[in-house]
Amino acid sequence: MRILKLFISFFTRFYIHVDNFDLKEIGKNFHFIIVIGYIYGFLSLFFGKLFLFLKLPDILVGVIILFILEYFNSFQHFDGLLDFGDGWMSFNNKIEALKDKYIGVGAFAFGFFITLISAISYGYLLAKNIFMLLVIEVLCRLGVLSCATFGNHLKEGSGKYIVKYCNEKNLTIGLIFTLPLLIFGYYSSLGILLSIFIGFYMSKISRNLFGGVNGDILGATNEICRAVLSLVFLIILNF
């Protein structure tokens, strides 16, 4: 229970006091990030049903849900996406662009378009199969877990402890945690494979661009994974 409290306190706005807070513990038990995915997944279901009951347009509900999810995350993942976008687009020192406090055109483009894809896709998924929101939020975290597993850590930043201590054992346990999603159909299996691939790809891209993975890369992986999964699921459900 202490580990679960640690994860809830660190990855949500539901603050729970934990004695001797240690990021190494999070890294060594990073498979619990899947549990955080379930929390956000059920939040998306709750607010989705609530706002649909209020007869709001599906697209608007998708935008509101995404805002609520980002708010409960304190916009940490969104911030990581912005930093990743700046670092990706920088022609000079990419690692400096990743870590500085300024928002450039790369940050704006990545933040705007990736979030737009997720929000609009969520709006359409609400009408087709609202439970896909639960699946996606869980599998986003599987992508983050995959990125932390396959990535090498940067020397600076708090995220280095997560990446340094996360390994294949954590990924295996995380995969087991996602197995209940298989009740929602074969696209859950596809989503699991796709999430792992996205995390792996992000770890390799980050190694080439920045030398490794930090907390910003993990946050960006979550946001990119959501956009890709929601778009893929929407395409599948349209056939």
C-alpha cells in the first residue's frame, strides 16, 4: 500500500502523505504506473458519461475530458511533450532546448497538434465505444513503462532514477496488469503491442537526439501514445 500511495501522490493531484519519499522506489516499482493508468481511465469514463448525460457535443466532451486528465496530472506530461517538441526541432543544442524554460515553435506545434488529435479522437470514441478511453489511458502508461525499460537515463533530472531502476521485470509485471483489458476485444491486444513499440521507439529516438531518457521524455511518450492509440482505435472502429 505504501508504494501505491507513493505513486498516487507523485502522478496525480490526490496528495497522500508518504514518509521518506524516494524516487528510487518509484523506479524499482514502476510497473505500478499501470495502476495509475486505470485511475485515469476510470476518471475518463466517469466524466465522459457525466457530460454526455448533460447533452454536450461529443467533441466538446472529448476536449473537457482531456483537460481534466491533464489537470489531475498537474500538466506534467503535457509539459514533457512541449519540452520534447522544442528539443526535437532545435538545430543547435537539443539537450539544452529540452531542458530550458522557454516555449518555442516546436513546443507549440507538438503540444497543439498532438493534443488536438487526442481530444477530437476522444470525442468520436465516446460515441462509438466509451470504454476505449479506459483502454487508452492504461496503455499510455504501458508506453511510458516501455520507454523507461528500454531507455538509458540522462545524468540530470529526477526522471533518471525512474529510468535507471526500471527494467524488464517491471515491464513484464506491467503487461500482466494490462491483461484485464483483453475483455474489450482484439484491438486491446493490438494496443498493447503498439504501446510497447511506441515506448521502445521513443527511447531510441531520445538516445539519438538527447543521449537518453528523462522525465520530459516519459511525459511526452504518454501524450504521443494517447494520440496514436486513439487515432488507431478510431480507424479500427470505423470499419
